[in-house]
Amino acid sequence: MGRFARAGAMVGALTLTASLALTGCGDDQEKAEFVGGTPAVGSSVAAEAGVAPADPGTSTGPTFKLNPSDGAKDRPVSTEVSAKLPDGTKVTDVTLADAKGGKVEGRWRADGSSWVPNSPLKFGTRYTATVTAAGEGGGTRQGTSTFTTMAKPKSMITSGLYLFSDRTYGVAMPVVAEFHPGIPKKDRASVQKRMFVRTDPPQPGAWHWVANGTQAYYRAPEYWKPGTTIDVRIALAGIPLSNGKYGNVDRSATAKIGRSFVMKVDNATKKMSVYENDQLVRTIPVSLGKKSTPSSSGTLVVMEKKEATVFDTRDDPNPANRYVTDIEFAQRLTWGGEYIHAAPWSEHVQGRQNVSHGCVNVSLAMGKWLFSQTKIGDPITVKGTERKLAQGNGWTAWDLSWPEFVKGSALPVPDGGAGPALA
């Protein structure tokens, strides 16, 4: 397969470890790239629980255990604060401060199991956690724990988040977290616990890991509701992994979902039906991949848009598939090189015959119109071709039914999907 000379690639640095040897019109075999966000946290690792001393300034009550325990050393900067309380006792307040008195803000997990700092702790720093709890009888007690975080580790993974703050995406935009090397299976549950997603209006969702652990997708049972705000924090800074590596940084983004714009292509009719807010707005003749280089059938997502580029497949092992062609209005659908794009050379057969190398060919006028209408994250479903979409060849989160999708979660998913992990 060839690689085309790109006129401005997607921003990012990390690539998937396994390339996808899949046919595409662009035939560029591009590996997945990601966009990073801003730094913030990692995964919590349980410290040995210790008995927190009673604060003589508060009313009497049962002693309770804090985590991290008082005097704990070399704690990950992803550490969370929790307390083991007697029955009938509830935590009313948590404060965390460094040795200079600098206060760390945080939030409770939705299930109340721990208190999560809003940003990563600093390496090699002493912190004091103060937990106030109230008993059924009204008495309160404070527990304190002073602990020290570990020095910055030498071996870290790299990670990425395919989401920009203050951008508007299509209704099928999955939250895509990426890791290199991939997260080992035994670590995925602890890592997933540190990947937080909130939506407004609230919609349940779930994570799904690709087989090699290099990516995880988050989506809802159905496409996002138009107008949804998605707030994401991939809090991996300092999280310890079983392979001796640690998470590198936190990444976060707050993005918006726009109107519904859905494309459906049927190979039997060689037509694309375009729906905006569930109303059919246009029917477009197309030419799909010929039998030797078929298009992928499945639900794909627009991942990248280029008004002008060059497809260069001169390194393809098959001489019949080698060419250099200027392309206008290209919209990437797979890492293997499948696009929607204008193809004025095939306009005479569009709607009647498949002649492409796997892309969805449309006329120059329709290519320009589609390009002006679509957003990153808009879905396109192709059916009836000779090849099924390969999982991981693009953002394939929506190519699985909901029951199939939740099987890829490292944590149990309630019926209908999980709510936000943070309160």
C-alpha cells in the first residue's frame, strides 16, 4: 500500500504500534495520530491504610482509617484520598495541602469511594490530607495523614486525546484516548477508572478498549444529542503500570456536539443519502471501490478534512494501483486510506459503476458541498460492499452494537450505560 504526500497532517505525535494493511483510495496506510490536551493526573494505587489520629479540637467520635496512611512515602502523583469509616459515619469535608499550605482542589467520585484531586500532585512533595467525618449522633472527628509523593519516574508511556476544547464535532464523535505502548490488560481497569467523561445534557456511556490496548473509545448507546457538551479528563499522570512504566500527563478537553448530519451509502443503488436533523436533504450519486479494491462496509466517522491534497501510491506493490493524483475536498474515513472526495474523472459513472480504490467518489460540485457541510465526527454508513470494516481502522466505535461495545470495557457497565465517574 502507498502513502500519499500529505499537505498538513492531523496534529499529533503518537502512532499506533501496528499498521493496518488495508486498501484505500488514498492508499496512504497512515497510522493513527492524536491531539494532546493540557496536563493534569493518573490512576490511584492503594496505599497501606493507617489509623488516623483523633483531632483533640473536635468532638469525640470513632477513629477511622485514611488512605494514604500517615507517613506513607513514594505515593504516585495520581493518589486519591479515601477514608474507611465505621457504620453511620460520613465524611463531610476533605482538604489537601502541600507543605507550604497550597491548597489542592478536588472532587468526589460519584460513588463516594474517594476524593480525586483536580490536577496531578507534584512529584517529590509532602502533602497533608485532613478528613472531617460526622457520626449519627452529631459528633465530628478529624483525621489527618501526611504523605510524600514519589520522584518523577524515568519510564513513562505517551498518551493522547483526540478532542480539542472549544471545537464543535459531529454526533458520532467518540472520545478517543490513545496510549503508546498499549495498556496491558491487567492495568486497564485502573486506567479506565481515571478516564472521566461528563455530558450535558447527561447521557450514559461506556469505554471500549481495542485489542492491543493502544486506544480506548467512549460513546453513548446512541449518537450524541445535538447541542451536547462533552467534558473529558484523561487523568493518567503518574499512574503506575505493571510493565514498570507510568502515565505521563493528564489531558483534558471540553467540546460541543453540533447538529445531526448523517450520510448513508448503499452500494446497491450507488447513492448517498444525506440527512440533516433526521430530514433527507440531498441524494448524491457515488462510485465506490472496484472489486479488487473494495470500500469498507460499516459505520465510519469523518476524522480529518483536507481541501486539497495529493494521493501518491507509487510505493504500492501492485503496479496497477500506483498513481499520483491531486485531490480536492478529501475527508478521511479510515487509517487505511479511504476518503470521501471529489473525483471529476469518474463523474460519468457515478451512480452506476464502482471504479475507485476504496474511496467514496462524488462529483466536484458535491464534493465541495459536502466539505462545506460536514464536521469532524459526522458519521457515514456504507453497506453492501465486498469488505467489512476492520475494527481499529479509523474511529470504529459506532460500528459495534451497544451490547458488543460494552464487552470491551475493563469495568462492569450497568444496563443502559454508566453515568459520570465524578460527582
